[in-house]
Amino acid sequence: KIANEVYQAGFENVDFPQKNQTANIINKWVEKQTANKIQNLINPDNLDDLTALILVNALYFKGTWDSGFFGSATKKKKFYKTAQDVVEVDTMHDGNKACGYYENKELNAKFLKLPFLGKNISTVLVLPNDKDGIAKLESQVDKVFVQHHFQPKILKVATPKFKIESATDFTSILKNLGVRRAFINGEADFSGMVNDSENLYINSVIQKTFIDVDEKGVEAAAASFVEMLFDSALVASGEFIADHPFIFYIEFNNLILFAGRVSAPEQ
């Protein structure tokens, strides 16, 4: 009842030994929730006679830029994967982009906030000042994903189009973070979830992610911005050229929904 009323989470009884049928039921639900962007989340081989419970979570987001990029302005430009490894990628341009801007000297990075239509939803690009600065920036990622004080700016902006599709097994990651008992038979305690939980434990945690960024906006799936007005006659007062690896995240009311790194936009 709590799961249904508070978290809007439903339950469905399935026959786990019928591996193909059960995997199909789960995958169809995920496809529906993510507009077919996430497919085949569950492989039938992941299921066996010992499987007792699967928790499935899906999140889908499609946002249109408040101020989009003109497709005709997209050109092939150099992207420095490293100082020596350079590729040409489709790069979106806007010579007078209304955006939020913030610089952090400690991180040696600049932040660009691009709002979506609708309030309080935006994408933030975090670009290290040094072309080879992504590793150092990621080592301080706890200082990246905090609330920053963006200033309204008109900037010359260039950023690559990119699409990311990934599958990640979070089992080892969670264990390294200290979540261990939940994965051990006989030690895990899920009595708050089910009545007969004595032998219930987690076997694996898998997430699939899809992110697509283009001139129109962002489409994202995975299993606050103050509205600012600008005089159209204003000219760019600086630039934000994302021509080397950077971090991005999508936030809603300062809650991060998606985050990732762009280091090979040509793939």
C-alpha cells in the first residue's frame, strides 16, 4: 500500500522459472515507460529458479531548449579527446545564446546552464579550462554537483551533438560504497518490504541509460532555473566552447536527474 500510494510503484506476480515470458513482461513495461528508448533491460539468462523479486525503475525525459540551436549553424569542428587525439564532430553553434554562466576558480572550470521550455528544468555543461582537465575535475565531482550561483549572460556557445547509450552493473559499485549486507544471503534484511524475507537478498543491480542531445533539445531515459529575459539587441559578452571532454547534468529544482561525461562525441 505504501509503495503504491507514496511512491506510485506497482507490483506484478510473475513466474520466474518461465524466464522468457517474465523477461518479456518486464522489458515491455520498461519500453513503454521510456518511449522505446530502453530495450531488453532484462536478459532471460539473468533469471533462474532462485529469483524471488526484481525491482524495476524507469525514468524518461524529453526536453526542448527554451532557445534552440539552428540546424544550419551546425558544422564539423575539432574536438580534443586529448591534446594529441583530435576528431571532427557535429558541433552546434549560437553566437548570441541566452544562458546562465558560472566560473569556479577552485575547480578551474566554467559552467553553462541551458534552460528547457518550462520552469526549473535545465542542462548544465561543466567544462574544465584545460583541455586535459577532465580527470582532475572528476576527482572533485562532489563540488560539481552542488548548487551554484549562475549569472544571466549572452555568450557565444559551441557544443557537440552527442548520444550516449550505456549499460552499467552497479553491484560492485554499491559494494565499494559500503552496501554489502544486502547482497549476502543470510545477512540481508528486507523484512520491511516482504513478510517472508529470511532468504531474500540482492543478486545484481543493472541500469541502462540513453541520452541524446541535439539542436532541438535533450531526450533522456534511464531505467532550478530562474526565467531570464534579454534584450535581443545585446551582443555576446564571452564564449563557451566545449571542444574537449566535459561533464553534463540535467537538473529539476536543483535535483539531478541525469549526469554523465562527454569524452568521445563521435561515437
